[in-house]
Amino acid sequence: MSDRPQHLDFLFGEWPYEFGDVAARRVQGADGRDVVQLRVEMGVLQMEVEGRPDGTRPGGYPTCADWLAALVVKEGESFALDERRCLEIDREFVQFFHRRVAWLALREFERAVADADHTLGLMDFSSLHAPDVSWAEMHEQYRPFVLFHRTQAAALGILEKGGAVAAVAELDAGIQAIQDVLADDDEIGDSEEDELLAKLAEMKGAIAEHYDLQPSLTEQLADAIAAEQYERAAQLRDELSRKPRRGD
């Protein structure tokens, strides 16, 4: 048996867990490769920065999604999600969630967006080939949350590069995408989803205020109609009609 200690006391001692705090870091593995670690209440999760977070290669492919896409081509109409394949999909959803959270904590926004896109794509695939409706719904209920993470990461990544207007546009697109999901599925939608939308709206307001961005004419029109300021709304419609169209 190795003389090396088997416990992790030294690791937990130097990196204590703080309740409510999302703590992550990049470190180097024994071979010098980068790995990302996420501190959780009962320990530390270590994940690969490329491919599947656990470093495995389902069916010899970088991720379960890649493996299943290849099987669709190979098996054609006989393709189906059996118990093993469903289990691998479930595992991949959880792994990419943890790594996405780590990327957000590390402010590596492009990687967070990429992992969110991977999850959304796998969700689309799962719903298309689901063995039953309940299994598909088990994953679909998290689509608004994944879209929330993606929107947050994309907007912050754009903002870091100085694109305040583009960041607000990204937030608008994300809010609309979540609203579309909620409108299309009566099974999804409660106070939790409302809170996600409120957080994105709050983020949009904070950016607009900090960078002194004025609401677009379309937004001003919507606000005027909501406040029953019909004279103001008519003026805004006139301004919009006079505004040159893109490409004119």
C-alpha cells in the first residue's frame, strides 16, 4: 500500500466550504493538464475542461451527445434510447451542470455558454427520442434554468468586451426565449421561473443605468401602452414609422 495519505483533510483545510458561496478554481493535474474544481459541501468535484467533465468517452466519443449522434447515423430507424443510453444522458446533464456553474464562478463566460449550448442540444435530442413523455419532461423542466445560465453568461461575456448595448440585446433575447418556453408548455412555469426572469430584467436595468442607456423606441412604446398613455404611444408610433429600416 502506498505511504501517501488516503484522506483529503489537507485539501479541505486549505479550501474550506462556505455555505451559499459558489467557489471554483482551475488547477493543474499530475500530468500538467488544466482541470477545474468546484467546492461543494461534502468535498470537491474535479472536472476536465474539455469533452465530458468526468473524462470518460462514451462509446469512444468525447461526449454522450457525440456518441448518440453517431449511433443515429449507424442504426437509422432502429435507433432507440434504451436504459443504458438514458442513464448516460442523465449523467451528462448533471456533469455539464456542475461544470457550467464552475465556469460562471470563474467568469469564463464563453465556456459557460458552450456548456449550456451542449446541454440544450442534448435536451432537444432527448425530447425527440425519449422512450416516454415523463422521461422527456423530467429534463425539459430545467430548460428555463439552462437558458437563464446561458443568457447570463453570454451577456456578461459581451459586457466584459465593452458591448453594453449588445449585452442588453442578449438579455432581451434570453428573456424572450424563456418566455417562449413557458408559453409553449403549461407544465412549466411557477414562481421559480418568474424569479429567473426578474433576475435577468434586474441585470438589464443595472446595465442600462450604469451605462446610461436609453430604452429603445419599441420599449418606450410598450411602456406607454401599459401605462395607458395613448397620446405618448401615438407619438412613439410616428417616430418608429419614420425611422429608416435596416438596409434602406
